[in-house]
Amino acid sequence: MKYLILTISLFFLSFQAQTKKHIIKSEKSFLKGETLTYRLHYGLITAGEATLQIQPELKRVNSIPCYDFNIKGKTTGAFSAIMKIEDEWQSYVDTNSLHPLQSSREIVENSYYLKEKVDFTDDQATVTWEKRD
């Protein structure tokens, strides 16, 4: 019985890995100009909102055409009075390989602040930080 469960688990894991690999390489999984908005709830109360937007125009990073992904997350309503969160992430992704070339985030959570930029090259990443206390 243990071997049957292990075999089935390995089968589904390998199938899932192949499926994810296929989806990542396909441009049909997202469209330029697409926007997704998620509302976060704590019970019946809306606690926050997150928006993912793929910019309609391509950007260039090191002369390489890139998709521009933006995510903004924030608390809303009564939760804003308890905890203020205004986070932003941005990523430039190569249109051919779908590998990231540059990523940044700006985190504002109450009095905590962090600004980070990451540049990806062949085998390494360069990180720039700015942090306020």
C-alpha cells in the first residue's frame, strides 16, 4: 500500500512539474494589458486588496524587450486603521525566455520601509537596498 501511494504521488508530481513547465513557456497564460484584482477578506470584513497588472506596452532592459509586471497591495477599510500596508512590486521579464531581468519592490508596512532593486545577469543577481528605521 505504501508503494502504491508513493508511486501515485510521484506520478502526479512529475505530471504537475511538466504542466507548469509548459504553462511558463506559453505566452497564452497572460496577455499584455491584463489586470487581476484580488480582495482579501477576514471573515466578512474586506482587509485588503492586491492588483496585478501587465502593462500594455513592452519595456526595454539592456536593449531586451520585456513584459512589465506590476503588483500593488494595500490594506483597506477598518484594517487600514489597525495596520497600514502599501506594498509595490515590479518585474521586467524577457519576452522570449520569460526569465526576469530586473525586479524591484517598495514595502511600506506601518513604520517599516524597504526599497529593493535586483538586476539579474547570466549567473548572478545584484541587489540594491534602501531601508529606513
